[in-house]
Amino acid sequence: MDPAGSGANVLSDAIEDSGLVPPGSSGVVMLSGGADSCALTFGLAQIDPAPGLHALHVNYGLRPDSGDDEIACVTLCEALDIDLTVVRPERGTGNLHAWARRERYRAAEELRTEHGLDWIAVAHTAGDLAETVIYRLAVSPGTRPLATMPARRGVLIRPLLGLSRGDVRKAAVAAGLPFVDDRSNDDPAFARARIRNEVLPVLADLNPAVLTAIATTRDDLVEELDFLAEAGSDLIETDQVEGPRIGISVLRQAHPAVRRSALRSIAESVLGRPVSVTREQTAAILRLAESPEGGRIDLGKGASLVAQGGTVTVEDGAQSPPSPVTLELPGVTAWGNWSIVAEEMQAPFVPAGPDVATLDAELLGGRLEVRSWRDGDRIRPLGMEGSKSLQDLFTDRRVRRSERHRLPVVLAGAEVVWVPGVAVSELFRLTPESSRAIRLTARRRLQTNGTTSPDWA
């Protein structure tokens, strides 16, 4: 290997120019044994000052020559004095590529967490980005699937996106790196191989700078989709009881692209997964809103957009209620897409409810339970002599049936203490003798998935 050669300079310069590896940081580098990942590892090691590095190689054992990949990784890491972890996962079920991707990122995150590292680096190049954009353009309608492979997503970084695969390979050869070529990368049975070997060469004949053109288009799309997502989110209201919703009149006045973004945002905030909302579905929900009885549009997997009473909401008939959780007093807990906070207060106390509950700390005890509504749950609301079923209270407050199991029910022992926005218990109310109080607040967290899919692509 030649740390002083031009190959090292090309790689380390590209990594430093990316701005993804701050001085003094450390991380996991994903090392397959191929030219790209060996070049990334080598380039990271040449940065001055060098980041703390821990390499990970996942040997799936799927090819007869898989051992050659591991040998290349061991040879490189020994020469660079980098710690190497080798993982050999047992074959899982389902799609082979999805299983392999899941295993390597799971192992990388475990390694990062175990050693307290800052990032996980992968060796995707401008060619990988172009191949992914072209593939998604062919099979995934809409613009969001094209906003793929950001330089950074969370702890994942891609420092070589500014280089073509050819540039990276030349640098690896110039540096004398011990890499292995995976022949399956050229197997026409795989869509990516056909795009690499058949589609991209034709496009390069039309425009030698095709990789740059595709990357620039992707960057523009990301900015525009971020703008639309923000504009769409501005149309969403959050009701303490009924959750996120959009007023029909507001939706109708918005630009068509903002309408779709708003409907997608509200769906994803409730469902916690990527959702596609088409032009046809957007037009249909506006038509249904004209009808006095409203209606619903199927979003798949049991979920629906629902137009009713001048608003659009989302129902998820397939979603199971979250499991019960404990809330320490004082403390914070998360239940579903709710954050529940218990704060200790000092006198004088200002009671509030039902959106906020201010209760006697001594009567509550040291911890509470947060769970979903169950048949038979009852509460004695503030100011009432007797108890009332939560089902009746939900009816009184006009809580939609689809929302009832998504509202947190807070209990002290077997007694219902509070249901946000619905009722506070008389049994735990403050009295003139109360010396300590706990204030309970609950807030829905608006979950967004950004402009790209939540996988590592």
C-alpha cells in the first residue's frame, strides 16, 4: 500500500471535502472487501488527524469465495492498524437482499453503540446514487422515492458520494489495496447490474457528466420536497383528543402539491410509516368532503383518510394499541405517539384539567401506569359524586371510536387517574391539606418520515 500516493490523496480529499467526518470524531466503517469499501477505509485512515476507526465485515457465506473477502478485510485492517469485527449471521427468511441489509446495519449499530462511536460510514459512490435513482424512477411512481441516498441520515454517512465508482477504483489500485471483486455485481439477473452495465453507459454517451446531472437533480428534489413537507405540515392542526387533522376549507385553498404533502404528513404522523397519497386520492377526499356524511379513502394495511365534519383525519384499523408503560413520579415516559410528563410542584398550586391534571402527590404514590382504554374502565370525574365509564365519557366528548384506543389512560393502581382531554379523577384532587402536587401533561408527538424512505438506502 502507498499512503503517500495519488490514490490516498483523492480519497482523503473527497472525504474531507464532504464535511461528514469532523476532527476528533470516530465511527464504524462498513468493510465488504470490495474496492469501494477498502478505498473508504484507507481514505479515512489517511485523514490528518485520523478519526477513531472500527471496521465491520459481515461474512454472509453466500458465495464459495466469501472467505476471500474476509481475508482482504483482515489484510487491510492489519496494515492500517484498525480494529476489525467479523460477523457471520445465520441465514434469515424472506428477501435475501433485505435480510443482508438488515443484518449489516444491525451489526454496525450494535458496534457503534458498544464503543460509543459517532457515525457509521458506507462506501456508496455517485454511481450507486445514479443506479438507485434510475431504478426507483422505473418502479416507484412519484418524486419522493427519488430523494434517495442522502450524504447523511442520522448516524449514517456516505463520504464518497462525490466520486464515481471508476475514480474510487483507480484510487484503490493506485494505493495497492487488497480488494476482491464480487462477480455477482455484474450478474444481469439483478436489476442494479443491468442498470450499471446497460443503462448508464448509454446515458453516459448522451452526457459524459450524467452522474453529476443525476446527483444535482436529486439534490434539487430533496430541497423542494423538504419545502413541500414543511408547507404541508403547516396545514395540520393537533387536537388533544382527536389527534392530528386538517380543515377541509384550508386544504381546498392550498396548492395541489401542498395538499398532497399535507395529507401524506398527517397519514405518516398517525401511522408511523411511509404513505403514498396520489392525486386521485386527494381529489376523492375533497369530493367526499362535499357530502354531509363524508367518507373514507383506503390507504392500505387497514388505514384510511376520513373526511367528516369539515376535517380530514386518519384512522388505522390495523394498528394494535401500544403496550403499557410505567411513569415515575416525577418523570417522563413515551406511550405510542404521546409524551407524558409528571412534574412535582410546590405550593401554591393552580389546579387544571382535563388537558392538564394537577393532583395530590401523596395520593398518587411513586409511579403510575399508562395504557390504552379497556372495556369496563371507569373514572370519577372532578366534581361528580359517582363514577362514569370511559366509554360514556368518550361518547359525551364525541371522541371517534378509532381514536379511543389511542388515547393514554393513566392509572394509579387500579384507579383511572386521568385521560388527557377527557377527564381528571376526583379521587386524587388537591385539597387544602395537600403539601405536594404532581402536574401531568401529555402531548402528541407529530411523527414525520422526511422525504425519503426510512431504510438505509
